Amino acid sequence: MSEPKISVIVPVYKVEPYLRKCLDSIVGQTYQNLEIILVDDGSPDGCGAICDEYAAQDKRVRVIHKANGGVSSARNAGLTAATGEWIGWVDSDDWIEPDMYSYMLRKAREYGADIAVCSRTEIYPDRKVVRGWDEDLFMSREDALALLLNNDTLQNYCCDKLFRAGLWERIVFPGSGTFEDMAVMYRLFERAEKTVCLPESKYNYLQRPESIVHNISLENRLNHYKAAEKRYGEMRENWPELEDLLLAQCAASAVGLWCGYVRNPREARRAALPILREVSAFCAPHMKRAAEAAEVGLAGRLVLKLIPYPTWWSFAFAGLVSWLYERKHGSPL
């Protein structure tokens, strides 16, 4: 069988201490037929020069230098430039195992899958956590969507996945905000006839305190909630059997809002309060269904009971639950 080209897209911004490790892991792949697209999103540090250095050393590396426009803009620029038959993504502060793409492509072709997902290792300052599957899991479109909406082992990241390029036709990352992966991932899984999830961990996901997923600002958490609610609105008609899962992710996102409220500045809290009342009004009628479908643990279930009450005592109690959770687990709820 011929070796199809894989386009690996790497958005780059202010990651100079991590970038070389990331790029070394990509250019050193055992699978050689790669198109490596580095999108320098106007990074103010030495990232642009490092990208150019790698391009000078390896003809497979292409560099796009652009004015800063955010990660969605960088991803879209990479997609526009990609010419491969498969698309992969790597975040520029992460790194991948040497055989990641040979492993994922081999399994995708073996199963006739449109998306392959590998297990991943989450790298914390004091520990490593492997998240994945015990064996190959080959799924239909509906089963894969259900697993994605559970948002547990299979999450909305681009970077631990290999996609058939045709899935990305007319897909554009949203122009502003955060959680751009979440805004497009369900559309890709809706298009994929078959998905395979794989047991071997090939992606190393660095957990940095300053990363988006650890940002507890109300603005950031509202972006997550809006993405979840928008997904619910777009999917519920075509996928009524998944409605409870869609609602559950809206509710789980609301848990994050309640838990982070008291840790934000007063002005931010005041500005967000009318929106949180709208969140409460949307979630409250569905809370029983959402609570049954949501995988949020004991602490999350406690906070779920507070969502119908957008008042100071509700936010204060949620903040206390989040503080106790962080003391035990090392990360905020």
C-alpha cells in the first residue's frame, strides 16, 4: 500500500522553552511522509526563528508567519495550507512518541476508520496520568459521538487524533474566544462513519498552570459554556437520542462557572451575573436529566444542585466545594 501524506499542523505562540522538544518529536517520526506546517501566530519571543531553523534543516517543514490572531486563526491558516490525505495536530508545548503517526495510520487503515484516537499521557508537575483504552475500540458514528459527549476518556482535543482530510472540508474554527476544539469536534465526528480508539499512549499532554484549561476566569468558563450550549442547539434535532448527554455537558460547564465565581474580581462577577442567571434558567428545567448523564463526581453533583439558584450563597458554597476539591486533587473543579 502507498504511504499517504499526513499534514501535521502546529500553531505556535509564546512557547519558546517547549518548542524544540515538540518539533524534534515530529521531525523524528518513524513515518516519514509528513508535511509539517508550523504557524507562527505573531509570537513575540524566539519561536519564529526556531520555526525557520527547522524549516532550513528539513524540507518537510513549512512555516507560516502571520500577525497574531489567536489559536483559531492559526489553526485555520494551517488548514488552508494543508495538502495531505490525513490531518494531525500537535500543540506546540506538547510532544509525541516516535511512532505515533505510523501507529495511528496503520490502525485507521486496518479498521477503515475516518478518525483514529490514541491514548494520551497527561504530564503534571508531580505525576503522569495515562488516559485511554485497554484495547482497540472500533465504533460507529453514533457510538463515537456518545463517547465524545461523555467528555471523559475521549475529549474534544484535536491533538490526540488523526483525521481523514476530507472531514475538514468547509470546517472553520471560530474566530474568537477559546475552546475552539469543542466548537468543531462534534462536526467532524458527525461526518466520520467509523472511529477507532487505541490503547497505546502516543501523545504527551503538558499540563501548564497558565494554559487555557486551567484558566478559571469567568470569561474563559463562559466561553466553554457557550460552546456547549451552541453544540446542544445544533445537535439535538438530528440526534435526539443524545440529548441527555448534550444537556449534561451544559450542566457540567455550569458547574465550572459556579465553582469559579467567587475567585474572580468583583467587577467580573458583577458583569457576569446577568449571564449566569440565563445559564441557570436554561439548565434548571433539565437538571434531573443532566445530572443522571453527567460524569462529574461527588463534588460536581453537589454543585449541580446549586445551579437553579444564581445567588451569593450558592456561589459561595460552590466555591467552598471547589476549594476542598483542589486541596485533595491539586486542580480546581
